[in-house]
Amino acid sequence: MIDLVIEAVLVGEVKPLGERRAPSGIDKKIVSGAQAFNELGLINDAQGDLKSHGGVDKSIHHYPFDHYQHWLNDVDTAAEGYQGPPLQVAGAFGENISTVGITEKDVCLGDIFQLGSGVVQLVQGRQPCWKLNERFGLKTMSRDVQKTGRTGWYYRVLEDGAVEEGSRFRLIERPEPDWNLARIVELLYVDVKNFAALSDLVKVPHLADNWRVLAERRLAKGEVEDWGRRLDGVSSAKA
């Protein structure tokens, strides 16, 4: 049974990111006080690329603070020239919600949660893109997020509400107990040619549309898509 409190709520405005100066809302900051949200996310939050970020199936991004100690072990933030975000406080990964006590192994596709005074549903994990490389100033950061499975996840809003630090976060319903997020991330990014399991995944009714399209395309073609442009911002050979 998941019943936690929210450690931090974060929002951001659109700013130029990295050397490319691409518009991005990844630089989220912790805010105090109740933050209202609707089907498009937190009212005071913004995204720079609405084609790839935001929308009803990516309205609120949740990233476990539990991962931060692992990243502190993996990323030398004390190295000369490191200009990425600090890893002692939430916000490095552009999350809106930060908690302690659950990771991708503990949540399932379709899970419905009370989030503050509203209700949300987990519909997909985060698909890392090259903007994480720019955020951290590290060429492999997006790939490392994907490879480790420390992706975080997105919610669809079922009931508008408000959330703040200390708000309750409680599991209400678990319609798909066999599909924890860690299993799905493994299937999509590591065990990429397990077409039998992928066939089962596309039958799950709570799957976000873009994940369903990805899975169906992989099944139809019998091959794995090129992640190079998304992860690095340039094309690369197929996996």
C-alpha cells in the first residue's frame, strides 16, 4: 500500500537550455503553498517543447528522490568544469513531484493516486531525450537515465486539485498489478526484442497513446527504433 507525503512540488518557466539555447522548462524550482493543477498539469508550470513534453498524458512528472544518491555516486559533481544541477535537492531532472519511498519497481501502469486534493493516473514512464545531456553538461546522461531505468513517470489528471509539500499521496486503485513500471522500462529499453511481452503490453488499456504507437510500430516492423536522435540530438545506428 502506497501512502506517502509529498516532499517537494516544483514548477519552472521556459528558458534557453545549454549551448543550443533550446527553449525548455526543465529547470524546475521548489515552490511553497498549494499549487493548482488540471488536465494540462500544474497551473504555474511551463514546457518549452509542447510537441514532446506536456499534454494530457504527460501533465505531471514524478521523479523519486530515492534515485538521487545513486546519481551522486555516478556523477562527479565536484569535477572541474561540472556545471550541471546540484544533486542534493530535488529538481535536477525537471520533475514536478518529489517523494521518498517509491521507485519504478513500486508503481504500476494505470495506478490511480490521490495527489493532494486531486486524482491522477500513471500512464507512462519518462522517455529520456537529449535535453538531459544539455541540462547536466554530460554527453551520456540521457542514455544513462534510460539504461539504469531511473526514468521517473508521468500522470494523467483524472480530477483537478491542488498539491503542496506535505500533501498526501495515496494509492487508490491498481488495475494492472502485473505491469510495474520497471518491467515496462526494461522491455522498451533493454529487453527490446521480447516481442511476445510487447504484444501483451499493447493490450493494456491504460497505456499512453505514444507508448502504444511505439510498441505497435516495433511489432509491425520487427525491429527496434533508432534512439540516437532523441538521446543525443543526432542520428545514430539502430539498436
